[in-house]
Amino acid sequence: MTAVKYELIKTCKQSGARLGKLHTPHGVIETPIFMPVGTLATVKTMSPEELKEMGSQIILSNTYHLWLRPGHDIVKEAGGLHKFMNWDRPILTDSGGFQVFSLSDLRKITEEGVHFRNHLSGEKLFLSPEGAMDIQNALGSDIMMAFDECPPYPAEYDYMKSSVERTSRWAERCLEAHQRPEDQALFGIVQGGEYEELRKQSARDLVSLDFPGYAVGGLSVGEPKDVMNRVLDFTTPHLPENKPRYLMGVGSPDSLIDGAIRGIDMFDCVLPTRIARNGTCMTSNGRLVVRNAKFARDFAPLDENCDCHVCKTYSRAYIRHLVKANETFGFRLTTYHNLYFLLKLMEQVRQAIREDRLLDFKEEFFEQYGFNKPNAKNF
Amino acid sequence: MTAVKYELIKTCKQSGARLGKLHTPHGVIETPIFMPVGTLATVKTMSPEELKEMGSQIILSNTYHLWLRPGHDIVKEAGGLHKFMNWDRPILTDSGGFQVFSLSDLRKITEEGVHFRNHLSGEKLFLSPEGAMDIQNALGSDIMMAFDECPPYPAEYDYMKSSVERTSRWAERCLEAHQRPEDQALFGIVQGGEYEELRKQSARDLVSLDFPGYAVGGLSVGEPKDVMNRVLDFTTPHLPENKPRYLMGVGSPDSLIDGAIRGIDMFDCVLPTRIARNGTCMTSNGRLVVRNAKFARDFAPLDENCDCHVCKTYSRAYIRHLVKANETFGFRLTTYHNLYFLLKLMEQVRQAIREDRLLDFKEEFFEQYGFNKPNAKNF
């Protein structure tokens, strides 16, 4: 008995991408899917109602951040993360591993776990596979992630090999420490950097532990996009067909399509929400920096091909005014639009899989977006 | 023909407060009413949909701020302020006078108008009665305010007398410069500080010009509350019964009730939205500073007697967490609640007038709120 179950609906005859359904304790998700990130039990600037209105099926929240603030004990006392933040659809929590490696200072990795300093207070802390399970069990997410080591890019082969082996041992300890497997599904994370042999080894180790889902970790950490695609090309074939596959930390429009083509079912990234708070928008014609002076008297919507509430209601001139004046409502509007844009993109990807034409869709999308132009600005 | 018309429904037999309706080009407002402040064409952190949901009947926007950013020409080009910001209910704009006196540096008052420096860029600017009309005509608000001088408290009698006389001359110039009297109603502003004779003189001057509405200005500028009440006591009797009366810049719960008792129909203030962004909430049991540590594990709503969306859905513990982490959504929740609290209070005030028991209501409200306690914390 496992908390989530993946149902493969069909495979795109043109691209090999997968259309599926993920059944969770808080409802069914259509895949491939993008998951908005709600780090501190809130998707920055958005309300749960808005997230639903724009079509968010599942959100991600960060174990490391909630452990520090407000503390997982408080979230548990509130009745779990869903109740605490008023979100009744599925939630995935990461393990805290990535943040421990990317945000903290003075970390020391031992077999037992990681010693580090809190990025807010400087306080000494320790996180282990058992600790990460304990916190996520308290949060009550539908999908939990195993505690892994996420080495930076590039890393030496020898270091990566010992890291992958430790991550596999930690994955086993996570499975053992997990207290609520019937309510919460625990996914393993395949590491191995750009090394085919290590990715294969990592996948084999984790698949032998029979997790209900697998993530591909350690990508989107600074490597070129063709490296990411190559790693996916040689990694996903080692993952079982009947389990969901989650590419962690990826959210640029081109990478979502490229990931789906390589058999990925789930994605998350702070990109759409982070750039929104800087006044940068994703549109069907490419990147639009709405704070630019040229939009001061532009009364067109952010994206003329978008049917989101923001594009149907507000002008670039108004949004530029708000963003320039640092008005919260401006960041609400850009955030809403960007998230809608990616959620809608994934809906188009699913439709293209249904119609066995995802490679054609990619070509059309890249052409309109401008990815094919020399010097095209990506994210 | 005037753009707005006040209809007196009834007078409270117990208190003398007025229940009325104000007919405007964008709909009918029930009075007495509180107007949320949307300085820069946005009520900070809120959407128009949320403002409607909580029962906002009219909002105020600031002429001075919109003149500087984005510029009234851009708002006009967008089709006016209502369309620019997607608000189809009434809007009142102030004249910019108060901001010129409170925000700017190096101001120099002449008969012609006021020379000052822009509080953002330091640029030299000039605002006159004609300029204030021109800007407000471009914005297209339902109710415009005359350009007045708002002297600080306390001011010498002689200074105040010459200021009142200039404000009356400016009021006449405003009437003359106003280009759209059929679409936009222009209200006069009674000044005179704490001096009964000057308030009477100011009211008589302005009433002789037959404005469609009158404001009482120059209050809530640092004077004690009993001074404000005393000024209202001797000012409102000089205002015509068939025109609306607006007390500018007042929004603490006790002053709203005390103002209504003295015949005031309209109020505005940044108080509820400003304190919300500091994590301070208005509740039926008094002031609640939700960021305080004692609310960390308090899963009750902000106000147990409140039926707003926030109080029905979120806990103090969640809101405290968001506010402490500086999360926008936290400030959305406190802002929504505070505005709802004042709008609901005015609904209760209107009901008490209907039932000829506003003095009783005041007593009950003050008792529960804690205003009657020694050292009660007000705003």
C-alpha cells in the first residue's frame, strides 16, 4: 500500500513523452505538470484561491525553510501543512538537502548527516535522513523527498561516486525512518551529475529500494542546457515506467518541454515567481521586462495570446506603474501571469502528447517564443 | 446639474447622526461610509475583486501621487482612473494639497499656488487650484476636492485666518477651472483649525459657493481627539443638510463613531492598511499585534467575532508566521481584515442610526473594544 499511484495514460508516438495521472491522498494530478513553489507555506504573493483559479494542481513547499520558520512542530499542531496554509490539493515537500547545501555556511558532511549553520541566525544545526523524514512526517505532505546530497556542478568523478553511494545509503535510512507510508509517498532522488555510469548506478540502487516515485536531482545547478538534456537522455531509461519521474528545480519554458520529451512527469522551480517580483514576465513572444520605459503608455496586455485574468483585465502601462512604484499588487499580477503561463504551457504539452505531436509543438513554441533566434534571451 | 446627489434617509433620534445615500456616476453609496485609500491607483496589497468582496463602496486615490507617478496624462490616455485600475465603483480624489504640505520640501506658498520640491526626485514643481483641477479632470474621479492649504496643528490665529481666506479664494478658482462638472462633483474643504470663528467663516464662504459636498479638513493632524470632536461640534451645524459631509484623514474606530454622531457622512484614512503592513490588526476586542510571540501557537482567528474571509480561514499562528517572514500574503491577510473591520463597523453604525441607538452602540463598542479602560491602546 502506497500513498500515491501513477497511471500511464499514453506515450506520445512522436516524442516518447508520457501523459499520465498521479493519484494522491489530496486528489488526482494530470502529468506532465509544473508545481508552483510555496517555500514558506505560501506561494509568494498568491492566495490559495488564486492558485486554484489559475489551475495549480499541486504545489511544492520547502522542508528546510518550514523547519526553521515557523517550525514543523507548529505546523503539525495546526493539523499539518494543508490545513495551516488552507491548501486542500496535493503538496510535495523537498527534503531540505538542497537548501542545506546551497544556503547554509560551514557545512560538514558525515555519514550520519550534515552539520551546518542556519542561514538566518547562524545557529548550529544538524540534518540527517531521519531528521528530514521526521520533519516531513510532521508537515504531512502527500509526497516527501529522500534526504540526498546535491553536489555542485561540476564535481569530480570520484567525489560524485562516493556522494552517490552515500545518497543511496541515506535513501535506505529514509525509507526506514518514514513513519507514515500510507499517508505520504516517499520519492528517491537519482544523483550522479553528468556521469552516465553514476546516474545508472544511482538509479539502479534506488529502484531496488522500490520507491513509489523517483526524482532526477542535481540538474539546473549551473550546467549548460545540453548537458541537462543529455543526462536526462541516459537517466530516464533506467527508471520504471509505472512510477512518476520528477525533474527537480527546472522551470524555464524550453526545459519543461525538453524534459517532458525525455519522459519527465513533474517539474518545480522558483523561476516564474522570482522573476515576477523583478517585473519580468514570460509571454508567448518571449521575455517581457514590464518595468522598461517603453511600456509606460502601452495599454496592451502582458501577452496578447494569453487568456489569464491579468491579461484580460490589466494593461502593461498599469502593471509597469505598479512595479516601478514597488506596489505589491503589481507583483501579484506578474506572479499570477507567469504561473498561469507555465501551467497553461503544461496543458498544451499534455494536449500535444494526446495528439502525438509534441515535437511539432516544441518547434512552433520555440519559433514564436524566439528561442530559435540568435541571442534569444532565455531565463 | 451636478454629478453627485445626497439623499438624507433619516437622522438618528438618539445621536443626530445621518443615514443617507450618495448618488454618483459610478453607483450609489450608503453613508456614513469609510473609504479605503488607494494612493497610487491601488489599495496597497489588495485587488479590486477583494475590495468589492469585503464591501468597499468607494475608494480614495491621491492626486499628488498620481500626478508624479505614472502621470495624469497616462491615466487619462488609459481611459481614466477607473479603467486604468479596473475599479468600476466610485472614486474620490483629494486635491494634492495635503501632500504638498506634508510630503514636500522647501515649499513656498503664494497667492498663485505652491512651489515645492517633488518628494521622490527633488525636482521643482508648482501646484495651483487650476493645476489640481486639471489633474483631477484627467483622472476622472467621481468626486474631486478643492485645492486648499492645510496648516499644521497648532497654528496661530492670524496665520490661520489668512490661510482660510486664501483657501476660500482658491476654492472659487477651483470651481471656475473645473472642466467636467457634469461628470465629476467638486467638494469644498472647510479649514480653520481649532478656531470656532474661522471654521464658521470658512464654512460660510464655501457654502456661498454652493459646492455639491463639503469636507472638514485640517483635522487628525496631531490634535487631541477631544479637540477634533469639539471642532466637529461647532463646524457641522454650518454645513447644509442636503449635501454630504466628509471628514478627511480619519479612520480610527472611535473617531469614525464620534464623527458619525456629529453628522459626518464620509471618512478616509490610511490607518487600517498602514498598520496592517506592520502586522497590527483591529479587532472587536481591541488592537492585536499579530507578530507578537504569544500568537506563535494560537490557532484562533484574528478576531473571533469577525466573519471576514480571513477570520473564517486562517489562524493567528499562520498569519504571524507570514508577517514575521515578511511574506506578502501575510500583509494581504491583515490588510483585508482591517479594511473589512472598518467597513463592517460603518455598516453597524448605519444599522444603529436606523434603530435610533447610535449612542448605545458607541457605548457597547467602546466597552468591548477596551476604549473605556485606563491606558487602552488606540491607534
